[in-house]
Amino acid sequence: MRVWAPLWIGPLAWFASLLASFASARHACAADSKSVLFVIPLAALVSCLIAVSVCWRNSKPSAAGAAETPGASAESFRKLAATGLLLNGFFAVVILAQFVAPAFLGVCQ
């Protein structure tokens, strides 16, 4: 169970960030402030980078979590952690792309 949770943090953080950014766009336009449009993806990026660090720690050969997982070999544990590392790394880049539109466009565009 310890490996599965960080595996899905990146995609869920991106999805939540996308929904929250769309939901807060009208309020940001009314307040004429871009700050909310930067804070939401920043929170998602931080959570995604935390998941990357957890997956990085679990992908090392001396990962202690392999002993906690019944019926799973240490190699499959590390492969799952490496998959989580790649998946969360990809979604960190996708979340970084969410900073582009508010940076270059006006609040109400």
C-alpha cells in the first residue's frame, strides 16, 4: 500500500489543480488578481514533487518497504516505485505548463 499512494498523487494533483483553476478563473477576473491562478498550480506542484521524492526513496535497492509488502519481491517493489517516479515527474512538467497561461495572458482573457 505504501507504494500505491505516491504513484497516483501526481495525476490527482494535476486534475485537482486543473479543476480548481477553472473554478477560480471567474473570481480572479472579478478581483483583477492573478495570484490565485499561480497559488493553485504551485500547491499541486509541491505535492507532486513530494510524491517524486517518496518514489525516488522507494526505488533505491535498500528500500525498506519491500519487506512490508507481503507476497511481493523487492524487484517488483522497486519497479513500481520507478513507475511512480516517471509518472509523477511527467505530471510535474504538465503542472508547470499550467503556469504559462496566467503568466502571459491577462486575468480576464
